Amino acid sequence: LHRVRRRRDLNMRKVAMSRQDPLSLVDLAAQSLLSDEDSIVRALEELPADLFPTLSIAAFDGGHTKTVTAIVQAWPFPCLRLGSLRDQSITQDLLEAVLDGWGAGRGTLKVLDFTHDFERSNWEECSETSPVPFVITHMLEEPEADQLTPSSREQPQCDREPVEIHTDLFLDGLFGFFHLSGFPSYILQRVEKSHGCLRLCCRTLVMNQVPFHSLVEILGVLELEAIRELRLHHRSGFCFQSDLIRFFTQVGQMSNLGNLIMSHIPWDFPADCFSLLSPLGHLQKLHLIFGCLSGQLHKMLSLQKPLETLVINGCRLTENDITYLSQSIHAARLKELVLCSNNLSETVPGPLEVLLAEVSGTLQHLNLRSCRLKEAQLRALLPALCCCFCLRSLVFFDNVISTSGIMNVLQHLARLKELKRVQYPVPAECVVYLDEYRWENLNRVELARVHTKLQEMLQALQRTTSASPCPAGLFARVPFHSASYSHFEQRAIG
């Protein structure tokens, strides 16, 4: 049996090898050159530019640090893409080789790109080693001796044209503790010690549980105008207000920031800091998750230009907040509005109806999940909802609504031709509600009967449906010309 398996494995390897494309003459030439690193370093000055990408791939694959340094030094294109480093077992030696080659380069290289979709329109000639992205990540590790220090910022100016390093940066802390190490530490130190000759351009910056004083130090190294997306996840309730002011001042200087996500904001977070974001002129998407903005929304939304996406999840919005939003510059431009996990029961009738009327010309996605809306309140919103002719999806589950109430909503919304997805709650007749958020004793038979009844109604309205009831515990996302109910697993009681 062992011999049979061995013979089978050998045959499979032969078949796999036979299916591989043969190496091109250029690949063979690159491998031949790499067999003698001293010779290739001397030959690079006379090497045709078209051979550099192939040679660089072979050098990175083989871990030839000396050759990598020489290739970067003689690189004939304005941009060098190094996305393939993520798929390899990248060592600090290899990264050092790249930056050492830049330091001794002849000045042609302008961008070291560690991203996978760099905008090539910025450069007429941009060669790449691989389309695979390389993302610099960081996790909490043991302290190291060579850490970034504020004194290292006091450096003379660069006497040459700077080179940009393009990357995405993900930084993680733990229980309020944070320590830079590994590649992020090395990159940031090289940037600080480059006398301005290296510029770290981070497009997506994700910071999870990193203390604000550390955020301020890191942002001081980055090119703030290069950041397109910022995600801040901060669970710690303790921070100095001076650090908050410095941090939000830096965020306000991210002139090209398009997407800002802030989650797990402390309840005592000073909303006055949000006014420092008013200079942001390109912000289109704003996500605020689990914080406290009661009566403070006007400070957060004091922006120069209207938003297209606004997500306010669990921020304890008040009637005044909804009123302000309906009167703001954002109302007439919003395409996506998420107000879930806010108690909006006091805003209907009144501000919420006005808000929906204001956004009706542009709104495509609306989420009113778990907003403590009663059936009569949802009925009062229907005239405004029926005017949202661009609406594509509507979510209103986790509100206590009866079967007749759900049927009434779907019947009215069936006239919206763009509406493709509706997520509605488990009807009140099918469960025993303990409060607005908890229920028990799901009646599956009744739920299936109600769902069939709703489908028959939609078919009669010429809105075809292919939805079917989901087992308890599954979250249904089905098109509205396949409308569906949505529910979660039975919540724990007590």
C-alpha cells in the first residue's frame, strides 16, 4: 500500500509539473544573473529597463538582499510596487535592503508602493513586481529598545526630492497598552530619521484600542493629506482632553479624508472635539457607533460639505438631533442613512417624518433597526417613505410590529420600483415579546404561514418573490422583489 501511494504521489507531481508553463527566456536569464550577485550588481547600469521587473521578482523570491538593494538603487521607473512582499516570508533584512537601495539611488524612484491598487494615473510609468497587497500590521509585543522618540523629529530638512512610501497601516493595542515593534516600528523610524526624504503616505489607517497619546505621535509621522480612510476603535474610557484635542486637530488636517469610522466611543466623550473636524472638505462617509451624542449632533456634523453616508448607531439621539439633521446641509444629499439602536419613539410624529421627506430625493438605503418604533409610528412614516423613489433597501426589524402592520408597509412600498430589499421583524403574533429587544417562544408554523401570506400579497401586486422562511437564528437578507422577514436567535432572558 505504501508503494502504491508513493507511486501515485510521484505521478501526481509529474502531472502538476507538466501543466506548469515553461519559463520564458527572460525568466531564465534572470535566474542565471542571480547566480552571481557580484556580477549582476555591476551589470545593472547596462541592463535594459524592461528586464528590471522580472529581475526584481526573482530577487525578492530568492531573498537576494544585496541584489534587491542594487535593483532599487538603479530602478529606472518613478514607481516600484512591492505588493508581493506580503505573500513571501518577508524579513526585516529584505525591507532594509529596499530602503537602503533607495538611500543610495540615483533619484529616478519617486514612490515605494506597498498597496495593491495604487492610482497609476499619477505616474506615467509604474512597474510592479506583483499585484498582491502588502499591509503593514502591528500587534502588541514585548518592548524593544529602539522606540520612536519625540526628539527624533528634530532633524534637518532633506536636501533631495523626497520619496513616498504608500501603504495601509493597521495598529492594535490591548487593554489600553500599546507598543510599536517589528515592521511598523522600523518603517516609522526610517521615515523619522530620513530628514524628510521619506514620506509615509497611508491611505487606510485602522487603529484599534490605541491610546490617544500614541495616536498623536504616530500621526505626527504620517502625511495627513494622504489618508483616505480612518477607522478608530477605542474602548478605553480614560484619556486626557489635551490628547483628544491634538488628535482631532490632526484629523481635521486630513484634507482628503473620505471615510471616517469611530466605534465604541466612550459615553463621556467631549463632543466639542468634533468641531475640530469642520475643515474636512472631502468627507463623504461618517460612521459613529456606540457613543453618546445626545443633543450634540450639530457639533459632529458642522462640516463644510454634505455627507453621502451617515451611520449613527446607538448614540442616544434626541428629538433635537433629528430636527437638526433634517435642517442640515446633509439632508438633501444623503444616499445612506443608518439610525439603528437609537430610541426614535419620541420623533414620530414630528422630526423623523420631516427628515425622511428631506432625504427623499437621494436616499437609497435606510436602516431603522431597533428604534423602538410602534406600529402606529411606522404607519405615520409611510407617506414620507413612499416619496423616496430612489430607495433600494429598507431595514426596520427589531421593532414590535404585527402581521397587518408589516403587510401595510409592504403594500405601500410596493410602488417604489427601485426597492429591492426589505428586512422586516418577526411579526408580534409569532413570538412573545418581553420588551423592545428580547423575545421568546418563536412559533415557526405561524411564522411560515405569515411569510407565505406576505409573498402572495406581493405577487398580487406584481412584485415577484423568491424568498422562503429562514430557520430561527438566521439573518435573512433577501431582495424585495423578494421581500423577507429578519430575526435573530432567541435572546437570553435576564
